Amino acid sequence: MNLDDTIVAIATPPGRGGIGVVRFAGPEARAIALPMLRLKHELEPGRAVFGELIEPCGSDITVPQSEIPSRAGAPAPHETVTHQTDPHGSRIDEVVVSFFAKPHSYTTDDIVEISAHGSPVVLRHVVEMALERGARLAEPGEFTMRAFLNGRIDLTQAEAVRDLIDSQTLYQAKIAAQQLEGALSRRLQPIKQHLVELIAVLEAGIDFAEDDVSVLPGEQILRQIGEVGAPLEDLAHSFAYGKLVHEGLTLAIVGRPNVGKSSLFNRLVERERAIVTATPGTTRDLVTETVAIGGIPVKLVDTAGIRRALDEAESIGIQKSMEALVDADLVLVVLDASQPASDEDKPLLAQVEQRTAIVIENKADLVDRGLVNAGGHNFSRAEGRHKKNDSEPASAGEKPSQHLHTSALTGEGIAELRAAILQHVTGDAGSSAESGFLTNARHQSLVRDSLTGLSHAEAAVQNRVPHEMLLLDLYSALRPLDEITGATTNDDILSLIFSRFCIGK
């Protein structure tokens, strides 16, 4: 990959649309783009110009030498490049052309963007004409890689570009925008600076020992290592929430037949996605839909009613239900508040004791919550593993399940259910959103590597290891922080990161 090449790619998604954009970046972007354009005004930095996309007459049309920017002496960003377009070229389309002069562009190169009607044929033809004139087809993510390599953004910001493009909810987009503005980098900077200062003091004590440079005592070194490690631990813990924001979670709705699972599913989806009938066992297969709850993508899974199967098809459906229960990040166990506790409910409730779960007593419209149900029990305290008193703690090893009353028919309790799901997802971690947090596994792994280096450094101090050896551990804690922002990153990692981008970005 040569950064001196002029690259070209279609920057809009594949397919037909109202507008399609072809992006050129590099020292000869203007020289390559201008022959295929008939513009109303000359191209100027920071201005959009209306014009026509034309087919130049003959393949031997060249740009005057004065119009081709040299690699060493390209025109200054404020200079206007003039070009005599071919007046006889046949018109292909009307276009709007934008020019961004170096270094005030996304990649810090000269960039030309041609916005045409979104016909794949026209856009491909623009790319083909550019390739004929010496441009190179951009690699996936090459525009953003150039922005990184040219120092316009760091690696966390480059990864945030991909996250912003891939976002499924507005909240995900806002978090990616914060990362793109450098939220994570700003959170890491004081941590890294503190570590660098500690390393510098120890290096000075070694290099200039004869000049009577004071060496830090062990207690002070341990204190400073702790001051670096504490915010790093907080950052590492933010990954649990950041992963959910980035990837979403899976929520399985389980229960015996005819307790209103599919009706509840439809309420959460806000449309009639699953078939609902009065016949028990209507749902035989998994029905999935992704919704946004609090801006976090939640994959809802409606499952077949769990009971003793009546036929082979139902048996397969129940098996899939159990698999969905095991794979889910959060489980909604749906009970029928209008009926007494069932023998089919109790094993299911026992199974989710060790899981993150919310117990839903549905069909609340059929029974007053303050009254006993048809079986003569207050259902929330019926025999089996049902709701305990609020003051009664969960037994050892048992995760307390939240209990809610809902009515999928009337909508009662649905807002409270959404809030409960969001609380299970975010806990108290959402407050860290403004200060930057970890959203991908690469960052998490590197932070953990840095913490490991700090832990080894603490052990070295306690064992009175010479400072020369202690510094090795401190440098091993510093390197992963540099890799997060891309200050030191090998080519293989860069290739892996940017290969996941689309071609035009």
C-alpha cells in the first residue's frame, strides 16, 4: 500500500439510490477527476460546484502539465487549479463536486468527491475512468487508514468510525461519535502520562546516579503504581457495559404454553410479529426480532412453551427453547397470574436460579394483584421457588430474580418491564458513557495486559528488585496503552483492523 498513490472508490453503499458518491484522494485527485467533469465554476477548496459528468472524446485527452500537481511541489491549498474541460464531451449525468485541499481533509490528502445520481452503472464508470488515468482502487478502509497514518486521528478514533457506520441504534451512534471525538483517548492520556513520569524518574535515577539524582523509595513507587492502576481497573470494568452497547444482548422469553409469551413478545416488538392464538402450543419454533431498549440492541427470542411434548415437532421446539434459555444473556420467565402454580413452572424457575432473570406474572388484567388466585394462594408466594419478601435475602449461590406484573393485552406493566430490562443491562455503568469506556475486545485485552505489567512491577518493588529490572515491567505496562491509541502498533494488527471497513471508507 503506497500512500503516494491517488486512490478512488465508491463511498456510498452498493445498489441504487438517490445519490452516489465517488471519492478520490491523493496528490493527483484533481488532475484525474477534472477531465471527466464540465463544471460551472472552477474547483475551490471547501466549495461544492455544480456541473456535468462527461465522457471525454477520445482516450488520448490529457491534462496540461501545469495542472498536474507534483509530489514535491503541489499547489498550495488556497490556490485554484484551472482546467479546460472538453467542450465536446458527451454528457452522462449532472453532478455536484466537492474539493477538500490538503491538509484540511479527512485523509489530509487532496480529496475530490463527485456526487452523482445513484446509478451503479454511472458510479462504476467514474471509477473506471479514474483507473484509466492512473488512480488505484482503494483497499477496504484505506481512506481511514490514511487519516490514521497521517496523524489526523488515533487508532481508537479510527475504530470508532467503523462502529459509527455499523451502529444499529441512535445511542450506539452517539457513543461511537464520542469515541470518534477522542473520549477514550482523553481518558487514557492522564493514566499514560502518570506512568511515563514514573518511568522517567526511575530512568533518571539510573542514568544520572553520579549526579546525585534522587531515587524514589519503594513506598512512593508503590503508591504511584497504585495511582496508575486504579483508573485502569475502572476502565477494564467498563467493558462489561461497553460490550453490551457495542454488540447488544439476547433475551429469551420462556414459560409453559399459553401464558402469553408471544403476546408479550409482540408488545415489546410493538407489532404483530409472532402468531397468537388461544390454543396452547401455537409457537413451535424460535421467533426472533431485534429492538432497541434504552438505545441498546436487544435480540428478543420467543420460544415454544415448555411442557411434556405431545408430538415430535413440539419436542424439537421445546429442545430449541431450552437451548435459547442457556444461550441468552437475560431470561424472562413468564407465568400466568390468573392460574395457580403449575408443576411445569417450578422446574423452570429452579433452572434460572443461577441466571440473570426476570419473572413475569402475565395476564394481570384477569386477577387483582392484592387478591389470592384461583388456586387459593397468593401467586407471588406460592409453593415452589416464587417471589420472596423484599426483605428476605437470596440464599447462597442464588441470584435474586425480579418479579413484575404485566398484561400483554392491556399494556399494563410493559413500561416497567422495559425499565427492568434496561436496569439489568446497564446497572450503574451507564454513567461512564460521558468519560469514554471500552467497547471492543482488543482494547479490553490490552488494558488487562497493562494491568498485568503493573502487577509484576508491584511484586518487583516488594521483592527489592533493582530498578533496571523494575523498568522492564513498567515498560510492559506502557506498551499496551500505546497499542490502544496506535502509537506503537505492528502492521499485521493495522491490516486486520482496517480490513473490516467498507471499500469507500
